[in-house]
Amino acid sequence: MPYCTKRCAAWSHRRENLLQEISEYNADIICLQECDKFEEFWKEKLQSLGYETYFDYQYNPSKEFRPFPYGLAFGFKSEKFDLLERDVVLMEQELLTQHDHYTSRKEMSELEKEEIRHSGNIAQVFALRSKEFLNEGLLITNTHLYWRPESNYVRLRQLMLMIRHTLKIFKKYKDFAIISCGDFNATPASFPYKLMTLPGRVLNENLETEIQGDLIHHGMDFSKLSREHVDRYFRNVEDCEEKVKDYYKSIIQNQNENGQYSEEQLEDYLSVERNKRSESIRELVSYFAQNFPSFISLYSFYGALNPEDHERMKVHDKWNHGEVYYTIFTPDFKSTLDYIFLWKTVKPRFRLTKLLSIPTPEELKIGDEEEAKLPNEKHSSDHISLMVELESTQGEEEQCSQC
């Protein structure tokens, strides 16, 4: 980032800032995204703070799935929890090789495949049991979804895959609460957020979602999404469409002895691909709305719990509810992409007691800056940490856990 000073960008400085922040917060559970230098730095340092840690690389789909130098890191205080089970979801590989039965077609369209091929995202799923209260535990997911703003289709597929893996583990631990953390690359104004937080869906102990009320919200019927809403929220990805046209161009040329093709032929094929993609989206959204529970964003209570700071944070007006206005703060982009979600289950197992405050724009500045720009010498990430304190509602005694 060109506005960073040499000291701000230096790993020797950044690592100490980040480590101090993690140490001071002293959370029972930590979820990190885009974590690099894990083996050479973070593993030992986090162990010295009492964490048992697990790291998984994201991978580069365009380089034969070679790992990126960064990935997801997860840690928990070993004095407080036992690890019962863990899973890693390799999103692109699984989406392209396994049929998920969420749509009526047995295979994705070429356009859908092309969009997914560019994502090397993963998710981690952990089942933890409390050492103090043996009948209590947590299922935690940690993820970093695909980044491209126009790629809601890919994020929808990734979310559904992560949920499927989590529910498979939940079958064994039905008394556990489920929490999903991470960088979802979706703002509170986005379709994925609206779908996840659609109210009135509760997961019962039979892994069935009980629907309380209708599925109409934000002026949309999520059980049968209109083509207008598909076009609005799931934009066409131009470079993927060009690659699909090249794919069909090659087929036509191989079929014709003279190798000729017309743009009209390619546009016809592309039109069919777009229609298949749109129908897939409608079926996926319908399945999600009717079979998966509501996700409660715990920072959506920020406005009610801290109204004065919430108002000071208002650097845009893209939503008007309690969710924080930013978890990323750069000169070109100030918005919320990071969340801690609590899945809505038939037996509420935790209540929210505390939220870590988000610095106001004024508090993010250093020196005589006119405007805050992250990262800076004080805040060594362009994202801002989130932390919640949850209080168990099971049993007569109550225990606090932070994540």
C-alpha cells in the first residue's frame, strides 16, 4: 500500500503490533485469516500464550493448487478446551468434483465452473469441548471467502459447502453451539449477508430447519427469487464469460472442417449458459432459505450497545441498522466484511455479554493525519479485530468464553 511508511510495512514492526494485540485481548479462541509466516513466527509465539494452534494454507488454483504463502490459523486455550474433531474444506476442489444435490441439474454449467475455478479459498471447522463443563462445547468455523465484489455466486456456493461440512460434524455434537467467524467478503448490504441473516429459521436437534413465518424479507421472496433480483445481486463476470465463449469457440471450430464460427453462435451458447446459471442461483437460494438456519451477526448489536460510537463511525450510509460501519478502513474502501455469526438453534446455549469496541475514525489516526489510513504504524492490519464475550446458558453455573 503506497501510503504506508517503511516502518509501517516492515514485518519486524507489524508482527510485534499484531502479537501484542492478540496477547492483550487474551481471547479463549482466535480465528485469523490471511495469516502468513505461521511456522516461522506465529506457531511458537501463540503456543507461548497458551494456545493450541492449527494452520491450513489457502491454495492457488491457477498454479496447480500450490499453496499460497498465507492461510487460516485457529487457536484455543489448551487449559480450557479439548479438541474433539477438525475438518478442512478445500472449496474449489470439492465444488468442482462433487455434486451437492442443491440444484436439479447433476452438473454445473460451464459458466458456473469457470467462476469457481478462480477461487482457492478454504474453511476450517473445529469441535471443542470445555474442560470445566464437560457437557458444553462449541463448533467453530473459520473462513475467508472469495474476494471479487461481483462474485456472489461463488460466495454462495462456498457458504453452502461450509455449512454442509459443519452440519455433518454437528450430528455428533448436537448440544454444542455453532459460531462462524471470518472474512466473508460480503457487506451488510450484500445478498449473502441478507440471506444468512434472514430471520425465522431455527435449527433443531434433528438437523431440520424450522421456519417461523414467511421467507419474504428486504422486498424479496427468498424461496423463489425473481430473475430481477438474480440479475441485480449476481452480476455477470465478464472475464469468465469471455473464457466460456472461447471454450465454445474451440468446440465449434473442431466440429467444422473449415474452423469457422460466428459471434452470433457464441452469444447463443452464452445465453444458454447465463440461463442455467440464473436457475442454479434461484434453486440454491431457495434451498438455503428453507434448509439452513438464520445466522445472527453478534456485531449487529453494536449500535444498540454503543450508540454514540456507532454514530461516530458512520463514514457511509449503505445500511441503517446496528451493524458496525467498517471492519476494514483504507483510503479507497471503508466497509464491513468480517463477522462473528451465531447460528440460531432450537436451544440457545449462549448469551452475548460483551463486544470489543471498534475504534472510531478519529481514534484510528496517528500523529497529525487528516484522515486515518490502515494499516499504519499503530494498527498493522487494514482489518480491525472483532471479539465477543458469550455467557453459557446451560446448567446452573455459567461460564464465560471469548472468541
